[in-house]
Amino acid sequence: MRPLTDAAIEVTLAVPESLVDDYGYVSGQYVALRTELEGKEVRRSYSICAPPRPGELKIGIKRDLGGLFSNWANDNLKAGDVLEVMSPTGAFVSQHAMTSLNDAAAIAEESTGLSRYVAFAAGSGITPIISIVRSILDSNPQAYINLVYANRAAMDVMFVEDIADLKDRFPSRLAVHHVLSREQRLSPTHTGRIDADKLRSMFGTMIRPEVVDEWFLCGPFELVQLIRDELTAYGVPPETVRYELFGTGKPEGAPEGQAGRPVVADPQGDNVEITFRLDGLEGSVQSPKSANESILNAALRVRADVPFACAGGVCGTCRAKLVSGEVDMTENYALEPDEISAGYVLTCQSHPTTDAVHVDFDA
């Protein structure tokens, strides 16, 4: 356990020797945690904040207002505690052709070794970004990175010493721009909230979008979307922009799926037959058409170990391949276009539109 700010900690998870091979990862990926609090199962996903190191995972946990797990972790988590941790996953990594989200070696081999990067992070969005920045600088002597990190005040800056150390190690290849919304700084560009005008100012001075090879954006939905819109206006190819959201602005607990909301099959038989494959086993459940139930929620009613974390279309933990049938996917902030083309869906956001659907969580 390491304090990062008054409201954030870094947690080091020791991976049992027998599972080391199953917990390889690439900088930018995340893990989903599961534990029981106040008599309820709680799942949360957290980005890994350190470059790959066998047998060890480091994550950053920042308090959320009203957040059950984040506040418990900051107040009570201690050395020796045991948490259930799913294997690392996630596509927020340097540009590559996707193979398997859990195939860290394949992803690393397919990385293209680009040389000019820009990373935008806000608040706890620095967690995957700092791992990515470290790995790029260490592995590619031709890499140059602009890191823009937004916070309310200096006291809120996570990994402040780590960022300073990186700047000292790579003074000519890493430029760090701290933007503080509630503290006055010498430069107007570095003072106040990041809005469209501020982005245009940055793009006209310290960052030249036309020479950037790859972008990394991580933070709240509104900021990430704003930056993506501005990059589109500058003609930046969308395939060079990697992004990850820390929430979509919806209140925590709003998405269904924490344990499968109560749904009962229609006794008259007006149901959807949902079948799924998980860990080599087949499961099935009937869902009433009138409920417009998600595949994840239905699967959780008959099997509690179905993988998920945010249940809001952000993390991608509940990803599965649609084998047959059709679905309507309400939101998607996690899947890449090529994954969708290959038939993958987010089960927490997928609602059947045919009489039967079959998904494969193992694919």
C-alpha cells in the first residue's frame, strides 16, 4: 500500500506463483476485482499503473464520492488481505492488430513502435497513462511524449513523484503539462478547466496534431469526447486515437447487473432463449421479451461467475462473441470497430431482438 494523495492509494497485488503465466499484461490494461462488502458482492475494474512485472500487479484506487469499494479500500485495505482478481484485459494499449484481449505477448509483438505520442489524463485517468508512458520511454529511445494531466489542485495530482522522476530520467523526450482547474498558474493554458478553446490553444503551441503518431485519452466521458471531437476537426485519423473512459456520467449503481436484477420468465411462453458458453460449460436461461433484459443480467440469474465489472458499457469485461441470433447494443465505449465486425458484443448492453441468442464468453 502506498499513499498517492489524501484520497488515493497505490495497491500492489501479489500473484500466486502458480498463476503468474495467466496474469501477463501490457501497459494500459486493467483488472476486475471482486469482494464482498456489507453482505453484497462488489465488482470494480482498475487500471494497472506499472509496466509489466511477473508476479505483481499495481493498481491505483481513488476515492469516489459515495463509492462503496473505493472508500473501503482507502480506509480498510491492508497488507495480507485477499481479493479475487480476474486476469488482465483491455484494449487501451499502443496501436496493434487485436488478437485476444488476454494475449499480452501477442499484443506486445504486434505494437508498431511509433515515435511521437500525446497523452491526456484527468484525475485517476493517469493510472493507465503512467504505465503506458513508462513503457514507451523505456522501450523506444526514439519516442517523444507530451503528457497533459488535468486536476483540480496540486494536492490532487496522483503519482506526482513518479511523473517528476520520469521527467528527470527523460528530460528531452517527455514534456509534462499540469493543468489545474482551481489553482492559478503562470500560463493561462495551464489554468482552469480544459475546454475547446484551451485545446485549440494547446494545439497551436505546445502540441502539433499533424505530427503525432498516436494519442491516449483517459478520464471522464465529457472530457474524452471533447478531445476526440477536436482531434476529428483537426483531421486526426480516428484509428490513431486510443481512449478509455472512467465512467459515462451515469450514477454508480444505475446499470443493471450487479447480481442480476429480479426477472421471471413469462409463464405464457413469450420469452427469449439465451444460451451462453463460459469456462467450457453451457448455460441457458429464458428471458421475457417484455423485460428487455440484457444478456448479462439474464446470465447472472443462473450463474453468478459470469464476468463483468462496470455494467455500463465502459470496461469491456463482459465481452462475448455473438454466435447466433441478433441483439441491440445500447452503449459501447469499450469495443474496437474490428471487434464488432468480428461479432463481439458487450453483454451488459446487449438486448436480444430475436427469439434465441447464443453468446460465447470463451471466444
